[in-house]
Amino acid sequence: MLVSAEEMLNKAKAGHYAVGQFNINNLEWTKSILLTAQEMKSPVILGVSEGAGKYMCGFKTVAAMVSAMVDSLGITVPVALHLDHGTYEGAKACIEAGFSSIMFDGSSLPIEENVEKTKELVAICKEKGISLEAEVGSIGGEEDGVVGAGECADPDECERVANLGVTMLAAGIGNIHGKYPDNWAGLSFETLDAIQQKTGKMPLVLHGGTGIPDDMIKKAIDLGVSKINVNTECQWAFQKATREYIMAGKDLEGKGFDPRKLLAPGAEAIKETVKEKIKLFGSDGKA
Ligand code: 13P
């Protein structure tokens, strides 16, 4: 059964660790992440961007696939199926489709509009027992075609949005989706600290988990981050292993062309990445 992310994140906040959100793209991705979370006895959040949802034939298909897979693989750790950077319409579609967690990203809207729409979704999600993530201050880099500059969120705006009754809050602290540029200034712990002081027990979300040095991840967790999103790093792991398989000519040997064989090294590589992250975030053994 899919669960809201509320309980797992409140536990993480209280226990000073973070739960990983790993984005999914297809059946192999989903299977690798679920099996690893189960092996590590860790709660897990499966992230689905609107683009990935479309690619996988729509949110209903995704919800049906994930629910069935949790069941047939015998997954007993808490699993939340979460819309990543959703629009208002996307959020409603995912609630309808059976997602157990939603992110409404109103960070590119004027703050008043972000507040209004978030408020409406808080009411709907509360009634259905679905967790809701809001965003203040845009995350840098590109996500589904929306490009953000990586600004730092205003702690007062964070307090205002946190008080609307959302489950968790994503706030920009200089983090960026995808590869960090060589001249990246690092996370702004000053901003994170100010946000944490204004938002109290609210679990904070760190997007752009790929490429953040381990010591920064640990410090962010110390300062109240309870959910960390990782996407690009799994893609790189999959790409590297698939490339090595083909470059070694293994697809040309015997039945190496069989998609089940061709996709296996990539799927194994994702497992390794997810395992490393779960250990780093400290959520192993917490399910
Ligand atoms: P990365 O692709 O940088 O890991 O970011 C993932 C993310 O934040 C999804 O919302």
C-alpha cells in the first residue's frame, strides 16, 4: 500500500536523518529503487515529474504500476508515490490518479498566488490523507523545461507557506538540479538555519541532491532537512553501466541483445546509487 509521506518525514525530522526521494522513469527504475529500500529497511519516496508521468503513459498508469509492484514484490517498507514539481492541474490529476503525496511548485508564481493555490491544495490533500510539499524560492537548473536561477528563499515567506498546513517545505538555498557548476558557491547554511528557525518542526526538503558533497548533506540534515531528492545521479549510473555493457560488446554475445539483459547492468547500477544515498541520509533500518 502506498502511504502519505507525513509520518516518515516527521519521524526523520525528529530522528535527525533524511528520507530519499528517487525519481522514476520506467519499470526498471521503480523496481531497483523499491528492492533497494526494502533491502535497506528504509522508507522511500518515488518522485514522478510531470514529464516522466507523461512518458510513462500518464499518472494513472504510474499509480497502477507502482501499487501493483509494491504488492507483487512484497515491499513492506513505507513507500510514498509523490508528484515532483507539480503544476496546480498536475497536482489535481495525481490526487485523482491515486498518488499518496504531491508537490505543488508555485515558486515561479507571485507569492500571493502561490499561497492561494497551496492553501486550496492543503484542504484537498488533508481530506484525502495525502502529504503536500510546497516550494518557496526557485531551485536552480532545469526541471521539465522550467529554468530556475538557484536563488535563496525568503525565510519570512517560508514561514507563511509552512503555516498554511503543508506537510513539508522545499526552499531554495542555492541548490541546483543536475550538475553543479565548477564555480558553485555551495549551499547557503545561513539561509537554511534562518528558515529552520522560522518553520520549527516542518520537515524541509533539499532538491538537487546530485553532486552535493557528503559533508554538506550531513550539515543540511543537522539543520532540519528531512527529505532529499536525487534524480540525475541515478540517470548517470544507469547510463554509465549501459555504455560499458555495449562498449564491451556484450550486447553482441549470445542473447546479450535481450532487453532483460541489456537493461540489467543499468538497473543494478541504480541499486548501488540508491544504497549509497540511503546510507548517507541515515534512513537505513528506519522502516
Ligand atoms: P537532481 O537531478 O539534481 O538530483 O535533483 C533531483 C530533484 O531535485 C528532483 O526534484
